[in-house]
Amino acid sequence: MGGWTYSKAGVDLKVISELHGKVLDIIRRVNEYLGVSYGGLGGYSTWVEVNKTKLILHVDGVGTKALVASKLGNYRVLGWDSVVVNVNDVVCDGGRPLALVDYIAMSRPDEKAYEEVIEGIVDAALTNKLALLGGETAILPDLMYGLDVVCTVLAVKEFDVVNKAREGDVVLGLLSNGIHANGYSLVRKVLEGSVGYDVVVDGVRISDEVLKPVRNYGPLIIDAFSSKLINSAAHITGGSFKKVRRVLSNDLNIVINAPKPPKIFEIIMSLGKISVEEMYRVFNMGVGMVVTLPEENLQDFKYLAVKHNVDFVEVGYVMRGSGKVIVKTYYGDVVEF
């Protein structure tokens, strides 16, 4: 059969990108017909102006990581992740998160799972100072299997952020906790078809690694934008480093010298016989957020990163080009987006 790919696991990134393109056109038509003032479409978050205030609504969930959590009987991470993936997105466009609602769908009532998910949501809400405004709990026995967790975050576009890299910027990679909440359709196919979760491989306890929470970059990015230390921030989620193209103008390139990834990625790559290029197109490979900034701001950013307990490495630079993200992988391959 050859090595695993995301497409073989059931997720075709090309098709998803085409669907997103169609939806963006629909959004433009609806908003222009209504005559509303809006912006940010195609970035990390879209805002609408209400009484001279730019408000952001952003929705995201944990995806098939929920299936792994169900198999291992540990659900708290799903609540945390469902909030933090939203926070990490909206702050990239200068949003300050204010409040959230949740949506928890289950095939049957499961008190333990429900309570643990809520605990994770509360933890993330308190960490990011988000008001809880309620939500929806749906029991859907004939519609779904297992559970799904989604959150919608309300934010205010507090900072006048363009979120574009500038020529000469230094590029930093904010380190991830590992897989975060993307690529789990592929992770599951590889691990469940080989060693499973309750094993230790090359010194890595797989069950612990696959349930590590998404790292919360929100407070650091808010401080960095408010202090005018950074020019751009790109959350590395679905589609991996392709997301960095959102902060590029058509006459610039970003070159990223990717650091050594956490061992879990090498284990997945080996077990699934996945190509290096596919790994870097699907997973964050140890870099959960990319930021660009003038070199003279680097020391001040280091102070902020220490304050917020976020590790980072200097990975590259911004140069004249044609809107490309050029990733020089740890293994010597070059992947372009």
C-alpha cells in the first residue's frame, strides 16, 4: 500500500482548500448585500463593526482527537483544546478574547466525559480571562458516535494589527507541546494500525503524548502586539506551515529552518512510513506558532516569552520573493508552500 498520507486517512487538504474558497465567496456576497462593515476575511479571524467596535466571532473544535481521548478515557484535554485553538487564532489578528460558548455533542449521556470536558473549558477560560456565556449539550444517538467538542469565542479587535511580515524580519518558532489538535485522522490510522496507545516507543509513552494539550500562546501574542514588538503571528494548525502564507505579501518569502521535532513525530513518521514532505504538510513538527519581528525587538520579546513561559527558537528570516513559505526541514528536504 505504501506509506500513509493524510488523504489515505480520509482528509484531502486540497479539497478542503477548494471548499474554503467557495465559502469565502459566499461570505463576501452576503456581507456586501447586507452592507455591513467587516474585514479580515481569509485570515485567522473575521471582524464585523458594531457601534464603531470591531468584534470577532471564531469557532473551532478538537476534531478526531476526541476519538483518541475516548479510547483512553481521558477527556479534560478536549475542553482545554477547544478553547485554546480559538484563542491562538484570534490573537494573530489583534483580537483580545472576551467570552465563549461551547457545544458538546455525544452519542449517549456520559457524565464522566461531560464533567471532564467542562473542567478543561473552565481551566482555559480562567487562564485566558474569558467569560462563560453558556452553550449547548446535544445527545445524538443515531447521528454520531462518541463525542465532539467545539467552542465559539467572542473577541474585540483591540489592536490595530495588519498581521503582515516585513522584509528583514527575524522569524521565530514558538515551540509546541507536540501534536496539538491537528492531523489526528492520520495519527489514529498509524498508531491503531501498529502499536496502539498503551505502549512506550523509543522512550516515549504514546498515551501521554497523544493527549498533550495545545499550548496557549494567547497572552504572549497579545502582549507582543500591544507592545508593538512583532509584525505578524501565524498559528500552525491544519495545513501546517501553509498557514504562514497568511502573513506574507506577494513580494516576500519566509525561509524557515525547522528545528528538530519532538520524538513523537519521528515515531509516527517511521511507523506509518510517511514521507518527510507529508509530515511537514500535515503536522506542526514542533512549531506551534510562527512570529516575525524586527531584529532590534528580539531581546524584549525574549523577556516576554520568559514571562509567559513559552519557549522559542530563531528559525529564519523574511526576504524579497513571491509569497512563498520555504521550509528547510530538519532532515534536509525543502518543502514549499
